[in-house]
Amino acid sequence: MKENGEAPRRHDISDNLWEKIKDLLPGGAGKQGRTAHDNRRFINAVSWIIKTGVPWRDLPPEYGD
């Protein structure tokens, strides 16, 4: 379930998978370098691109720039 209470989108990673990988990603709070804005949204965007096969320019706006 998303933090704001919305149901996950079809291509979003599950909460279970997110819990397993979130600490492996760069840019987290307390890590060296710039803090990532939203790693989960980025992973969901990559998942959407891979599963749909469309170009990055056609990424839906809810996944960010």
C-alpha cells in the first residue's frame, strides 16, 4: 500500500520487495552524497519502463521527471 493510502499501480513494486531492497539503494538519509528525493518512485518508474517497453519520454507524470 502506498504511503498516502492509495492502492499500488499495476507496475509498482510490492511493499515486501521494497522492504528488501530499500537499504541497498544510494542516496538514503545518513548516507554519503546527495539524499535521493524518492528512491521507490524511481524504482517504480524503471519497472514501468521495463514492463511496458515504452521510451522514457512517455513515462507518466506521476513517476516524476
